[in-house]
Amino acid sequence: MRAIISVSDKNGVTDFAKGLEELCFELFSTGGTKKSLVEARVLVHGISEITSFPEILDGRVKTLHPAVHGGLLARRDLPSHMDELKRNNIAPVDLVAVNLYPFVQTVSKDGISMQEALENIDIGGPAMIRASAKNFPSVVVVVDPADYELILSKLKDGSMDLAERKRLAQKAFQHVAAYDTAIAQYLRQDISEFPDIMTISLEKRYDLRYGENPHQKAAFYAEQNVVKVNSGITWAKQLWGKELSFNNILDAEAAWTAASDFIDPTVAIIKHTNPCGLASHNDIDEAYRRAFSGDTVSAYGGIVACNRTVSLKMAKEMDPTFYEIVIAPGFDNDALTELQKKKNLRIMQVKQDPSVTQDYLSYRRVRGGMLVQQADTLNEENLEMKCVTKRTPTNAEMEDLKFAWRAVKHLKSNAIVLVKDKTLLGMGCGQPNRAVSVFLSKIKAGDKSKGAVLASDAFFPFSDGIVQAADGGISAIIQPGGSIRDEDGIKAADERNIAMVFTGIRHFLH
């Protein structure tokens, strides 16, 4: 029996090779893998002993040869194939252990040139993997070091059946597909158009307790990305608490996205992916108090995200309220100890990396297809906001309007937020009628709406929402504008001494 071993990831490869050697495999290898095996005193031959041809072009061509691929692709159940191997003095290859050049790891580093990236595109490895996987009834193909022990065990006891070979072949084709996806993604980085064909490579992070409902199975996957991204919920470290569910991940993402979207110290409290509490303040402890005050009832069972380190004082203030998750870039030691007193609380630490671009692609699944768009990264600093009323906002109102405009994009449309002192006082969202959202936000805010500002994620089609806002004591409004009835809305605002600013863009979140 013959085996070819050529791996980039050398974890466990020497023990695997020794195990194959004990099973009487004749081993062949290339380059650095061969050197590692020789140093481990494994009897291994160079690939040139199969090809009778030297490695050329600085190792670019090693295994691309009929003597290799004939041995991989020949069907053992076809006498004509086996006779042809004999006529050409080619021996069958029974096992291939290959994993590919670390392309993603290489291009994720700073300062990597195009030429360096191209040199890390593996050619011979994918060819051998695909050939072996195509002929999996006859050839065992191994791409994952985690499978070494199991494969040795099955080879020893003779239980390497067709089902196991098929599993390994599927894994091999997926390995190559993910590799090709990364290369295509790298090469399209400077191309602004959406490609005619797009593949997405996902790697499982872990299984989840369940999906949206307990009867649904679920798992969490990370997108393989050639852009270095190790921040956000996908790569969060869970410091405490039981495993996460599908809904936990969705809510955690919404919470962290909202909190981290603000530069100032900010706390977001999320319920069913919508902020029910949100506040910014120079003192993060005060930011939590203000966020909690926005809706003390809905906060129960919610998720808290904080874009600063959690202090002991903040941890103690959270103690009376049941939360599912607390998310932050860091926790003071005594704060962590305090939070860990709650056995049902999950604590997640998220790396906060300002250098990571937020200009990513957003995917939404529909049955049989996928919607792809750029992320909504536009905020108030990207706009030329225009006051359209007789009264202009005061400086304090303007600061609150900017906060409200950034906040409203994190609620499901039709979204309305009421804000004062950079604190969310009331919100309405997900309603078919925008006026209903205004009504709900006023109910949430109560008497606190007097002197507050309002943000609407899209234009008011009629002036009724603006009139309702005035009835609640709202002093200033920020909205995209663009309705054919804008003049009616501006007139209603002027008649009620409301300052109103148009942004020219909307923030729908469906």
C-alpha cells in the first residue's frame, strides 16, 4: 500500500505517518513535510521516486504528473484501468494526506504583496485532493489532522468502509471549495461590482443549544474572510454561563452592533434584537443607569452590551435585574467576580478593534436565494444635514438629534426613537404604520417626552406623525425627507415651533 503525505499544517503528522508505517504503508512526501518526517525517523521517499522527475520551478511542480494522478484515479474495480497502470509501470496510491498552503493566514497579514499572495496559491495539493476524493471508494483522502487518529483506528481494525470514505471525500471537496472561495474573495477586493457568481465559505464555530425554537437544531458558523477580522460576536470569548442558543446569538449581535456603533462610552440593552435602552455618557456607569431607565420593564431578560470595560459599580447596579448576557470588551476582576454570582448569566468578552473596517457585505437568506448588500455604515458624520424649518436646533438638541439618528438605524422599521440627553426614552418599531410607531414611542417615554427629540428611520408620508410628536412635547425632529408631502410636514413643524432636520438618506432595517 502507498500513501502520499504533503501538509502545510503539520500538527500530528509525524505520529500519523508512524501509524501508517506500522500498517505497512510505503510513504512518499515532498518538501518541508518530508524533512519533518525524516527528522522524526520515519522511512519516507521523495515524490520524485514516483515521477522519476525532479521538482521544478522552485517547487511549483512536484506532484502534477501521470505517475501520481494515474495511481490516484485508477478504478480498482476496472481491469482495464489496472492493466493500464501495469503497462505504464504505475503503482496505485491508497491514501493521500494533504492540506493546503495557508493562503488565508498569509493574505490576512499586513503588508502582503500580490506576488506573495500568488505564491501561496496551492496547485498540486488541490489537484491531488480532488483526484483522491473523486476515487474515494479506492483512495482514502485526509485533509484534517483531527481525523488522523480515527483513520488509523479504522485502518487497523478493517472498518474503513465506504460510508467513512465518502465522509472524508465530502470533507475534502469542501476543503478545496473553501480554499478557492478565499482566493476568489481576495482577488475581488478592489472590484466594486457584485460578481455574477459568488461563493461564501463558512466554518463551524460550535453547535447551539437549539434554534429559534427548542425543536429546531442549530449551529453557529464563522465566515472565512481574507480580511483580518477577529472582533465582534462571532469571535467573542464566553467567560461564564451555559451554552448559547440561536436567539442569544442574534440578540448579542444586535446589542454589540448598537453599543459599538457609538464612539462615546455607551450601553445598549436589547430585547428581541431591538434596543429598549440606549445611552451615551462620559461615565460608563451613568450610561448604564440611563440606558436602564429608558425601559426598566422590558430590560428584564434582555442583553446588555457596553463599549467600555465593565466596572464593579456597574456590575452591582445590574444585580437586581435578570439579564441573559452581558457583553463588553473587558471586565474589571472584581466586576467579573460579582457577575459570576449569577449562574444563569452569560458573560462574553468581545475584542474591540477600531482598525477593522465595518464596510462588510450583509447577507439575508430567502428560500432558494440570497440577498447581498453593503452594510449600512452611514452615520451623521457622513451627511450634510439640512434644517428645513424656521427654527434651527439648539446645540443641545443637535447633539441629541445626532445620537438619535445613529440609534434609530438599530431598530426594525418603521422605527421611531425619542431621545434626550443622549438617552433613549421611548421607541416604536416594526409597525406597518409610522404614526403607530410614534404613538408607541410616546407611551414608552410618558412625561419624559417633553423637550425630547425624535428620529425617524424614513420619511413621514403624512404630517400626522409630526403632529403626534408635537402633542408629546417633542422639540426637534430628524428624518430623511423625500416625501411628496414634505411641505405639509414642514408647515406642521413650523406651526408648533419644532426644529426639523433632513438627512437625505434613510435607515431601514427589515
